[in-house]
Amino acid sequence: MSQTLSERLADHFASFDAATLSDASRTAVKRLLLDYLGVAVAGSQTGSGEIARRFAQSSGGYPEATLIGDGTRVPAMQAAFANAISSHSVELDDIDVLALFHFSPPVYSAALATAERVKANGKALLAALAAGCEAMERVSKAANVSLRNRGYHTTPTCGIFGATVASARLLGLSAEQIVSALGLAGAQSGGLMEMYGPSMQKRFNPGPASRNGVTAALMAQLGFTGAATIFEGERGFLKAFTDSSDPSQLVKDLDQPYVLDIEFKPYSCARPIHNAIDCALDIRRKHAPDLDRIKRIRMARHPDWALYHQNAHPTTYHEAQVSLPYSVAVALTDGQALFPQYNNARLKEPMLKKLSEMVEITVDESLPRGVSCLMTMEMEDGSTYRSQVDYPKGSIQNAMSDEELRAKFDSLAIPVLGAARAAQVADQVADIERCGDVGELMRLLGGSQKGQGGAGSA
């Protein structure tokens, strides 16, 4: 009898080992670990991060894992939940090459919490992180873009499988147990794209995925069995969440080294907006246009993303971070689009409102990539400036350097941890293979200074 997709994946991930990681994957996973920790530390101080931490603390239970930005130890499932929300709360978390999902909130949060629970070392953590990211991307490749177009949010919907595999590796599950864990993950999969608006809804989505991934792995470890046909079954994941799918992507080239293409975000907003920001910054840098003399701004987008992020009148910073018009406006005025630019106090600034309302989004099928943007700015004197960006800053083709990633980490972590402790965290991550207990790293992540913003500051 032929194996199911889950059984083939389980055999693959049960034998996954840090020694088999390519240098490129090891580097990618470590770079993302530093990025994740900086983003999560900063996110823990936002309103959504603070509430998630309070919720995790209120539930009680055995102290197994650290709440980032706080230092309190809670059950691993609760730490995974809260840390995933924190790491998604400033819109600076990583992204895949198609801008469909974020690896780290579900996968890294689950892996770190489980690693603390079992006192895993750094080598085991690296293998778990790489396995979890691979699993998540394989599921996304099998299900998208149909899953996204049906209204499901890929980060939690597919991320739970990555969180499950990462936790399963750290718990030392057998292939048979991983099959069950994947089935239990599928039973809990979910997350809707109805999340753009003034609320904190978008921040919440990775939390259950990360927590439930830990749950699935722990339940399987205890002997709870799950469906082996969770992916291809008549009422399985692919049938339930997509109109069309490619199941072969789940197991394609399992015997070959997997290439993890992880991209990073220099701007504090939804990734498909970054190309538009780069267009605005390019025109600003080359032409220094007089903002009072702009007549018209047109932003052509590829059909894949043209109908998203159109709100020109955000009322909270949550809305602003998924607003292309506001992001273009703030890039033109400030020359950057970091978390301080997405601040409730700035949303009513006359120039930002004027520029936001001026941005006209159009559809251009000739653009080469789903996230491509072509910006045309017309001035009152008849001058016209154009900029097209297909690969935004932080993409594989336009990468952030190690120095730029460290600067990003420092800017996020130092206001919360202080310079000395932030440097310790960075040093530990750089040498994570030598770490005997991941808990040593996590204990450095409790806040030591006043945070960079509470519920009402941004």
C-alpha cells in the first residue's frame, strides 16, 4: 500500500538532522532567529503584545517557557501563543518570496517554547527551525494561491503545520507520531483574511497556530492518533481550504536539500506594500519633488495584489500598516517607513492625508511579479517621475546585509532590553550551535527598560 502524503513527510522530518543542513539553510535560519527576536521584543511592548502577555500570564500553569519582552515563564503552549502575537505586532516580521506568509511567528514561537520545555540545545533548535519552515512552505506551495484567494490567511492556516513539525522534532517524535501530529494540526488549521481594519485582528492570527502546533505535537507524543490522510483526503486540508491545489508540492524533491528563501522586511507594513515604498523612496532620492507641487500619483500594481491595501483613510496604525496610500505618503515625507511612522498621532497630519488621497491604484497585467509596482508622479509644472520596483529591499535579489539586519535588530531590541543585553542576545544567536540550553538565550529576553510604546502610543 502506498504511503500517504503525511507519511512521506513524516519519514522525511523524523530523520531531519542539523548535520544535514546546507550552509545556506543554516545561515538563513540563524539570520531569521536574530530578526525574529528583535521583532518580537519590540512587538511585545505594543498594545496587542501586552494583552497577549497578560493573557498568557493569567492562565497559570507550570513555568516552562519565556514570554519575550517580559521574562515571565509560563506553559510552553501559552508562551508560543503570546510570542507569536508579539512577533506579528509591528509588521516587521519576515516573508516568503511570494509575500503570502510569515515563517517566524508560528514556527519560531512554537520551536523556542518547546525547546525551553525540553531544555534543547542550539543544534537541535536549528534543525527544528529549518524543518518547520520547510514544512510550512511545502503546505503553502501545495495550497496557494487558491487558499489565499478563498479568504484564508496563509500564515496561520499553513503555519500550524510548520509549528507542529518544529515542535515534533524537538520532542523527538517518531515518524508514526509525526503523522498523527500532522493530522491533529490539520484539525486545528484556520485563519481568515478578514483582518484588515482598525482592530488588532491581524496580530492575533499566528497565536493559535503556534500554540496549536505545540498542542498537536504534545498530544501525539502522549499517544493521541491523527488522520494519516489529512492533506489529500476527501474532506482533508486541500479539499477544504482550496478550489485547486498541487499536492505534489508537499513531497517534491524530498531527497534533495531544501532551499529556504526567507526575505526580510525593512519597512513596518505589509510586505506587498514594500515595492510601492521603494518606488516612492527612489523618486524622493533622485528628484526631491516639492510635495506641495505634486499633481497626481499613480501606482500600477500586478493583479495578484492590486485589490489589497487600498484604504487611503486609515484610522488606526493597524490600518495604516496595511495601507499602500499612507505608506507611500509617509515614505515621501519622512524618507522611511519604520514603526514610528505608523503612529496614531500622525494619521491626521494634513500632508500625509493629502498625499494618501492622491494615490490612485491601477492594475497592470504586464508587470512581471505579483508584488511589482510602477509609480508615476506628475508635478504641476508638467514634470513626470517614474519608478518601477520588482524586487523590494530585503528580497533575495535585493538582500539586506548582515550589518543592516543587525542595525534593525538593535533599533528594535535596545529600547526594551538595553544595549548590553541586546548585544548578548545577538552574540548568542551568532553562536547558537554552541548553546547547551536554549533557555539561556530566552532568559535574556525579559524587558529591562521602559518599552517603546503601549496600547495607546502607536
